[in-house]
Amino acid sequence: MKILDKIDNPKDLKDLNLKEKDKLALELREYILDVVSKNGGHLASNLGIVELTIAMLSVYNLPKDKIVYDVGHQSYVHKILTGRKEEFKTLRKYKGMPGFPKISESKYDSFGTGHSSTSISAALGMAQARDLKGEDNEVIAVIGDGALTGGMAFEALNDAGSSKTNITVILNDNEMSISKNVGGMSLRLGKLRSKRFYKKSNEIVKNSLNKVPIVGTGMVKATKKVKKGIKNLLLPNMLFEDLGFTYLGPVDGHNIEDLEGMLRIGKKIDGPKLIHVITTKGKGYEFSEKYPDKFHGTSAFNIKTGKGLKKKSDDYSKIFGEELVKLASKNKKIVAVCAAMKTGTGLVPFSEKYPDRFFDVGIAEQHALTFAAGLAKEGFIPFVPIYSSFYQRAYDQVIHDIAIQKLPVIMCVDRAGNVGNDGETHQGLFDLSFFNLVPNLTIMNPKDFKELESMMKFATLANKPIVIRYPRGGEGSYKFRRPSKIEMGKAETICEGSDVTIVAIGKMVDRVMAVKEELLKDNISCEVINARFLKPFDDKTVIDSIKKTNLVVTIEDSILTGGLASKVKELIVDNSLNTKLITCGYPDKFIQHGSVDELEKEYELDVNSIVNKIKSKC
């Protein structure tokens, strides 16, 4: 019988000996590998945190004690060991288990996460709440070294260190985030890893001096007076201790005995403490250890070969990266800025071709945008590709540092729209709406690869703040003729019709072409307009078409509130147009996980649903 079969909740771990826990770690890796190879998911981070999770659940008393996982993509082991091992087989599946912690899912998930650098803030709030209530539970934030490049983590460290509140921060240091870590914090942690020598030598000296008769204890006390000097010699600028934390470690993150010992020591220390754990991302699986960035987030793959089951094809990120290299070869003012997502946003070729014009600022989207604004102010043309859900983290910088000053930063919104299995924390459904509220922005959304390339060229000449959003994955199946020239605020009429006006934007233009063909079977003639621009919007083209057809349909891969649907509604009201209206998009709610196709069908954005809606009004 497997050890894992006997684990139904964290209390069961406390009955295991170290040998059994080591065997459990192997079983957990096999189970996670099996499920993720079929369902896709975050593999490398979870393989790297197996022993640490076992140790935490053995030492702490959940759910009384609270563990907050930063980002949360590394919580698979936690979920399996807290009564959800059978549900884990449905990971990231439609109506199955989400890939991130959710307080509505389990009493063992103390805080919902999905984005980086939030755990210390949440844990500190929970710890302060505990103190106000007079309770005595432990509160633990588990944060990766990559997440420490995010400014919010520093804000929380500063507050926690000065608060004297009893809180534990566990630094899971694997030298990786999604792409390899960059910046001063990465360099500092590299130096802190050398503290193993300092700690070991310190214990040897202390133990030896204590054995000296009569004067031994006094010598230890005297030695403490020069401890700070020794630290400054070996470990300059002890960041965490300077902030008010008791620093413990580094400790081997794959040695359960050492981990449990260090966690128990931490429990005995009052005030804020930081336990530095060294782990290997992708531990236990050859391919994920060798290529941790590739297996950070992966689709289904063959375990024996490590190769994906789906044939690799061009996607928007790849096309963006290739076009940017072409544009940069002709214009030395073009630079690229990313936030620890060089691979995901297609910037690897650019970083290799133009290393001096490539800037990876770490998981720091706010800094990335204002940094880009500074580049633009001095005459450069910065392209800033960031995932849609992560652009949410830099909204103030878009408004204050870019839009108000009308600086020509080109904000490339990758993974816009429905991203599928990563769920509500990663859906890119809000960007059209929140960017639409900001004055001075131009907002564009291409229907296919060629139009993306055209929009990128247009943006380099516009000399104003521009947003270009595009989806995850590849283009649709309809083969459009080469796009007409991009003109500011001008829509593209793809085909004329007499019965219904369909206004679509982005990838949904491809969907409309299939809808048009289906409606033709019932002799319903469609005029198809590719909006191209949400802002400035082409009022005239849409108004002229509505007057001709008297039925208008909007289709967008975003929430209906504040996006294309809202734009057309305003147009109808402001111009007193007498027309029927159908709006197709996502409701004003957070969209759960599932495949893109499943979610589109649920929210009636598939071809059949749209066709039936239109037929009901014709």
C-alpha cells in the first residue's frame, strides 16, 4: 500500500517517520507528474516544493495555523495532502479543481492567490488580526525568490519587520521564477546562500567555547560583541535582519529532517522571522530540472520524452517577437521591456539579437511601465509586452506616468481575453474596459497575425501611448486577404450586407466569418466590420451600417461592461438610432477555469449560440 493512500488530512503526516515521509515525497512527485502530463499545469514549481510542504504540514497545525502561498501555482502538494487527492485528478479541468488556492474550496486554503508578491502582505494582515482577537496560531507566508523582485513584497517586509508581529516568512529559493531571476535581490540571495559556511562555523566555535571550564560561557558572550563585525565581513548588508527579521538558514529544501528542525526552531522565536530554504525547481524529473522555464507552466506532455502532445505552431507571442526584431533592425530607437516573462512574451530572439536594448526588470510591472515611460521621454520607442491579467497591477502607472504625459509607450497586452485553464486570476477579460477609461490612449486589437504586424509598425510611427492586445495561442482558421493600411481610428469593413451589422474586434472577427456563412444558409445577409480600434472608435462606419441594416451585433473576447458593447450602446443612444442590439461577450463576473472552447460555449460565444441569437432577432 502506498503511503499517500493513508493520507487524508495533515494530521496523518504526524504519524509518519522520516523514512515514510521520504517515500511519500517520491509518491507525490509521481502523482503530480502523472496528472500534469495529462491535464497540463505548473509542474516544476510543485516538484520543487514537495519536501517543504510535507515538513510544513507536519510541524504546523492546519487549519488553525495559516499558510499563504505566494502566487499559489506551487500549491498542488498542499491540496493533495489536505484531503483533495482524488479531486486532484480533475486539476484545471472544466468544473474541476482549480490550479490555485481558493478559500471557497477548502478550510486549509487560508487565502486565495494567483499573482506574485502578495503573500507577506496577506499573512501580516492575518497575523495582526490574530493578535487583535487574542489568538495564538502561527501565520506563514511561503514566497519564492522570484517574487521578491516585486515591490509589494518589499513593502510588506518593511512593515512586518517593524511591526514585531509573530509571523514566519519562508523563502523558497530556487533561483528561478518563470524566466531566470534578474536584479539586485537575485545577487543578494546568491551571497546569502554562502551563509551556510558562516552558520556552521559559528556553531562549531560556540560549542567549543562552551566546553572551556569556567571562562567558556564568558568567552561566548564576549564573542557575541564581535558577531556583527564577523557578519559584515562575511555577509555585507544583511537585508532581512536589517529589516527586523530573525534570519534562519539556508536549509536544504529537500531534507525533511532538517526542514522540520528549522521550522520548529522558528516557532520558538518571537517576532518576524525568515527561513531561507534552498530548493531545486523541477526536482525529481529530468526534463523539468533541466528546463524549469519550459515546465513552469506546461500543456499535456509525454512523460518519457518531455515533449508536448500538441504540435507546436505559431502563436501571437512568437509573431510579436519576430516582428519586433524586424522593426528593431530598421529603427535603433526601438527597445523592449518585460517583467520576468522573456520566454512567455516571445522576447527571447530580441534579447539575443539586441541585448543592449532589452530590459528585464523582474516581477515588477509597475516599475516596468514607469521605466518605459522614462525611456520614451528621452526619445526611445519602448515595447512592453505583459500578460493582460498582470497589466492590472500597473494601472496607476499607465494613467499617471504614461497617459497624462502622452508618452509614446507601446503597451502590448499578451494573453488577452479568455485564457482557459488557468482560471479567474489569469483571465484577460478586463483590459479593454479598464484601458478604455483612460484618456490619451489608443487601443487596438488585431484579427490575425498580419494585422498584428501592421499594428506594431503603425505604433512605432504614432508618437503616442498605444495599447495592442492579442490572445493566447494561434490565429483562427479563416484566411483573410492582406489587411488594408492601418489608419488611426478607422475600422475595416470586411464584407457588405443588408440584414445585420456585426461589429467584432480581435480574434472574434474570425468567429464572425463562420457565423456569416451559417446565416447565409438562411438567406440572412451580414455586413461584417472589424473594429480594429476600440479607441478612437470609428463611429461613422458603424452608424452608416446600422442605418442600413437596423440590427447590430457586437462580439468581443472580453467583459461586456466598458468594452465594445458599451461603445456601440453609447453610439446608439447618442445618435438616437432606431435599431435592435445583440451583445456577445462575457458577463460582469469572474470567469472560472476550463478549456477556451468549453467556456466560450458556456457563455454563448461559440458559432451556434451566436447564430441562434441573431436568428431570433431577424
